[in-house]
Amino acid sequence: MRFWILFGALTCFGVPGNAAEIRASAGETGRYRLRSPTRAREVSSREVPTAMPLGPAERERLRALARLANEGDGDAADIVDGSILLVQTRFLEDVPGCGFPAGCAGPCNVVVILWDENVVNPLGVNLFFNGNLITNVDGLAEDELPGTNGINLLGAPAGLHEVLIEDANTLDSEQCEILVVDAKPFGEPENVRAEDAGDDASGFCKLFARWDNFGVRPGGYLLDLDDNAYGGIFPAAVNDVLIEPDLVPEGGNLQTGTQHTLAVQALRFQSGCAAYLGCRILGDASPSCDDVVPCDGPGALRACQNSYGATSEIAVTWVSSEADYALGIAGFVDDLDNAIGVLPGTTEAAIFGGIVPGLHTFGVEGNCGDGIPVPPVATVAFDVLESSPYPDPIDGDPACEFDEDLGEIAVSWDYAARELPAYVVIAVRFVDDASGEEVTIGLGSLPGDATAVDIAGATGEETVVLRFVRFIDGECYSSPEETCSIAAEEFFVRGGCGNPDTLDPQITNAIAIFGFLFLGTTTPQCLEACNVDGQGPINLSDGIYLLNFLFLGGSPPPGYDGTSPTCEAIGPEIDCATPSTVCPLAVAGF
């Protein structure tokens, strides 16, 4: 039985090293650059939605989102601190969903336009939808501080639309496109809850915020405690967050017996300036940390099956209550009295290998140091299967194309079934230059409806590894690995019969042709190299053609550079079982 660190996403393992990485937009966690066919649609529909002011609570929550979206963005127009942000917050087919504004008169699509104002603007801001002026919004007044402004657009029809904001005073403008959809493109969080995680040095309680999402994953999640945003945008693979009181004003009053509200929202960025936002799913928190202990253990364990067979690999993740367990984190399988290994104290994920099918209990235990009481083992039960319940997630194999100029691998795939995975895990596999060993690096996860991804920083020598993850009866299972790699171009030298690595054909190559034809010698490793004249099957004329070229000044074989041999590419119609190992190096001339 094996136990080792899991790097990267929930169902991919690996070791540190130089590797390609999924390109993210604007440094945003969980916002991966996907190539979507919907982006090719032209701006459509001239229907004009209705403008309605944002409510105070919604404005504050969306202001927090705008700050996160614009963080680190220096490409700004004069009227904004960051790019315009369009957020679809309601969906026509999402009934009852989050409820709909009164102005909708029933279910409707709602898009929020957000922008940051930083200069006094007495004439306000003009808003255009597909070239139509929607409304003029009051600009920043003399006695107001700079901040985020925004407005609702009610009844936006499905399709690709262009929104433009214009400073009515200077006529400076900025625009963005959003693909409005009638159906929410991801599943919502479920069962939002809190679990005790001990206490901090000030005596306030720590909490594990937890939620489930068994549908198609979003791009990430927003979390707030008592209407105050906590943290940034959490990646789609994250379902558990440690709430630390020192990151909440006045400890968030997280004390034993107090009542609090958690809220989780799913989020999907469509592009750098457009996003989809789900409902605020609420949960209650009533912390208890009366039993003050000097070392709080890991918690919020989750398991997912990676591989299948007589023995399997199970990925287990957890959230640590301490920044570092000085004596490490021990792992357990079934027997909670005997650890199978110890990992570094900052680890929060691991692979348990060699697990036979059946119901098992996986556990981890943090040790804060000598003389400090060790907290109880945190556990999760998981039913390990012999074969994957999700065996054929895609049609055929994924396709990989390498752009040498950009250093990118474009990966695409098509789904075989109507039921999509919850999310897709991306990894790359390559031979590490330093160790000479094959390693696999987890790069991250994509929403389950993703069908393409560009991997930047690649060399073209990587194998791309995909796993498609679904939740079945509440348990997490991945598909078998789906892989694709960039096939290296292979070459041969015409006339090099009998030796694929021949760079300048000699009389021995002609002798190899005659031996194959008349003496029953071994079939040449690359038959096309023996087809000297490039015409039809190999015969006596090929040997004579090569001798005439070598000794009588005859014509060179087809494809030669003058009289110099040339490395020719091996295509699908070329009969060459063993390509040259020295091509495409420059070949020697005569």
C-alpha cells in the first residue's frame, strides 16, 4: 500500500518540475482560456432590454466581485479603473432559481453592467446595447467617492450581444460582449454547511465552510460570511474552505453559541469582461470551540477514485486547521492505529495507492510537535470500485495540435454522452530532464462542458492527460485516463535500403535491394527507402537506378536536393516501419 503527496487538482497526481500550464485570463484563479465555438457567433438580436437600478445589497456584493475581477488589470479606459464587467445573474429557464426582479414580470434573463467611476461626471454615463441607447446613469458627483456603479438589464434575449458604456461628458467609451443564455451553464452548490475546526490564538472559533456540487462545475465560487466576502474566487475543484477569524473583521464574532450565515455562489467567467453568476445558496453556522486545544486537526476530507483494477489509487483531499503540522501529517487506511506513511505538515492532498475494491476508511492526522496532544484522526469512508462507472466519456481520442511559435498545445474533445462530467482534470506527462523519470503534473480543472483548452509554455514533447469526473450516488469517480500527444515527424532517405540511418546511399544499399528481391534476405526495415525511383513496387529497376546514380552520373532519386540526399517525411501512405533516427539532420552530399 502506498501513500504520497498529491499535487494539482483533485484527481491528478504529480511531482514538482518544469511543465506546461493552463493559461488563465487576467491572473484569475479558475478562469481558464477555453476555445468555445459559441464565440464565433455574430452579434445577434436587436431586442432592447429594460434598465433597472441595482438594489443596495446586490450592488455591494457585485462591487466585491468587480474588485476581484479587476484585480491587477491595468488596461483601463478613462472612465473606469478596470474593464467593464457584464454579469448574467438570472436565467430564463432557471425556475424558481434565485427569484426574478419585479420588472421582469416573470422569468427572464438579467444582465448586470458594472463599471468603476474615478472622475466627477456631471453628464453621467450612456449605456448602449447592440448600438441602441438604453439609458443615461448619473455620474460621479462632487461629494461622492470613486467606486463601482452598475445597473440591471432585464429581458436580455439569448445570443451574443455588445454592451458599450460612454462618458457623456468626454465621449470616451469601452465595450464588452456577452453571450446571454437561457439555461444556467453549471450546477449550483448544495448543502452549504459549517463544521467546527477548533479555535485561534484570540479565542475565536475556526470553521470549515463546506458545500457539494454534483452537477457541471462552474469556473469557481464566491463565499461570504454574514454578507461579508471571504477570500477571493475559489477554484471549481474546491468544496471546502477554512474560515479563519483573523481574516474577518473583529473575528467575525465567531464564538461558541453565536449564529451566522454562510453563502456560496457559483461563478463562471465567459471572457475577461463577462461572467455568469449563480444564486446565493445559504447555510447556517453555529460554532463551538469551548474545548480549547493547542493543535487543531485536519478536516473536511473528500475522496475520489483515480484508477481501477485489482488495486486502485484514491485521491484524498482535506483542509488543514493549522498552517503547518511540525511533525507532519500521517495517513491511514482502515486501521486507524497504524499509519502507512507521513507527509509534510503543509500537505492538503494525497494519493492512497494499492487499494483493493470495497468499502474503506481513509484518515489523516496532524501532529503539531513533541509534547502537544495529537488531535483525533479525521476520516472519510469511500466505496472503491474495480471498474470505472464512467468508462467512455468522449468520442474517440482527444486531439492535440502543437503551435511551435506560440509554445502552445491546443487540446479538444467531443463528448459521447448527453450527461456531462462535473469537471475535467488536466495534466501533462513528460520525462524530467534532471531525473530522467516520467512525471505527471496536474494543471487544474475545467467545467464539465469544456471541450477545448490551450496549454501554454509547452515544448510539444508532453503527453496531455485528461480525466473526466462525475459524482455517482454522491461519490466521486473519474474516467480512465484519456491521453493525446504530439507525434514527432518521422523521416527516411530514399536509396538508404537496408539501413534506415543511411544519410548518403552507397553500393551496399543497392546490394540490399538485390538481396531482398532475389536471395530471400530479411525484409528491409524501411521498404520505401528501397523504392529508389519512387515508382510502384520495388523491383530490379530500383537497384539499377541507384547504381546508375552512384557510378554513371544518372539522375538522382526523386526528392533529392540536386545530387544531395534529402530526409523525406513519412506520411500515412509510406511503407516505412523503422524511420531514420538521424534525420532530419542535414545529409551529406557527394
